[in-house]
Amino acid sequence: MQALLVAPNPDEQDIMSFIIKHAGISVANGRDLSHITQKWLERPADLIVIAVNQGRTLHDGLIELRSVTQVPCLVVIEPPTEEGLCQLLHAGADLVLSRPVAPRVLSEYIRALMRRVQTVP
């Protein structure tokens, strides 16, 4: 099983990669959601983890991503407003977690999402 991690911050990318690997999943890193969407057919994955700043770019990126895949998508952002949270979920995020997120909690959410992937024929 493989996860794609989108995290422009190199320190956050290293930490989250370690957590995802600890959950038993291999990780491919990326810094740009639109690039991952364009290359999806060449580099598909079982899970997408996005750790970026909330904004219109993230919202539009999720909509674009959902046009090519329906794999689980976990988003880690600064604490969103209710409106922001609803917009991200509507755009295609399956789970939105607020920073800071405990490594153990993130790992368990990743495992839970991956259990759902394993049951899809």
C-alpha cells in the first residue's frame, strides 16, 4: 500500500512521512497537489495525505483531484472555520484534521482509512 504526501514544508514532510511509514504504508512525497493530479495515472496511490495551508488553492486542488480519483484523502490544516471545514469536505476531503495533530492520532486515522480501501473490490 502506498500513500502520496503533499507537504510543501520539508520539516513537516519528514515528520509526516515517518508517521505514515510507522502506520505500515510506503510514502511518495510531493509538494504540489496539481502536479500529483496531472500525473495520477502514472503514479496512483491508495491514500493521499495533504498538509498545506488552507485557501482557495487547496479547495480547487481537491475538486481537480476528485475528477481523476476517489481514493481516501486526509487533509491536515490550521484550525478551520466551520465554513472552511464544510467547503473542504464538499470539495472532496474525506477527513480534515487540525494542526497540531498528535502523531498517534494521525497514524490511527491513516490505518482506519486504509482499512476501508482494503475492503473495496
